[in-house]
Amino acid sequence: MNRKTVSIILLIVFLTTIILTVANVFLEDSSTPENQTGTLTIGNLSVDYEKAGKCIEVIDANTIQVYGVGRVQLVQIDAPDSEPQSSQAKKFVEDRCLGKTVYLDIDDKQPNDKYNRTIAVVYTESEDINKELLENKLANISYFEPSEFKKGEI
């Protein structure tokens, strides 16, 4: 290889490094309190959470993908499998969670299901997603033991 080829290769490596560094700075969401415990106030109710992160995908109405946590199964939520109810329920969760910070109250007695999803009550800044799905009749209660949450009391 001649000097010109080596110089071009080094320049490409340097520029690629700069571009990736700048992209990482812009893509980083420093406002997301990932994996921090805390207390959240929703209306006049105070709730504790164990982890928080940005919802980056809604798989279905009862499963979301949270940055820094992985897949999260909404505790006690059985979303419908048939159309159009399943798409209505999924859209409901997308409208409230996708791209936003969610706060997770993880089930202390069974933190993961058999698919290694985190089992939790999911909150946003202003609402309890699990409770809203049930109250809006977009899902049914699905209860499994052991659980720190009593049946129907999420």
C-alpha cells in the first residue's frame, strides 16, 4: 500500500469515529432515569417503582420493550388475541407508553416469567397503564401465584 491509500484509510476511520461519537451524544437520553428506584405521584396516589426506562417498542397490549430493562409483561393483564380488540388495546398502550419514560413496580415475589420477561405494573408520569387497560375494558385480569399483588388490586 502506498502512503496515499494509508492516509485515506486513516481519514475514513477518523471520520467514522467522529460521526459515531456525535451520533451517540445526540441519541443518548440523559433525562431518562434508567434503573433508578423512586416514588412517583399519580393524582393523589404515591407509588414506588424499582426501575425506569424509555419504552422503545410495544409488542402487544401486555408486553413492552423498555430500554435498559428488556421485555416487560404487564402484571395481571390478559390482552385479547382477537381483532379488533387486540389492535385497540395495543394502540392504547402505544399512545401512552411508546417513546416515553415508564416506571416499573416489579413483582417482588415473581420478578420474571418463564420467558424471562420482567413482570411489573407499568406507570407513566400520569397513569397506571395496567389499571387503565382494565378500567377501559381493553384487557381482562390474569392472575398467577406467587405475586406480591393481590388479584384485581393493581
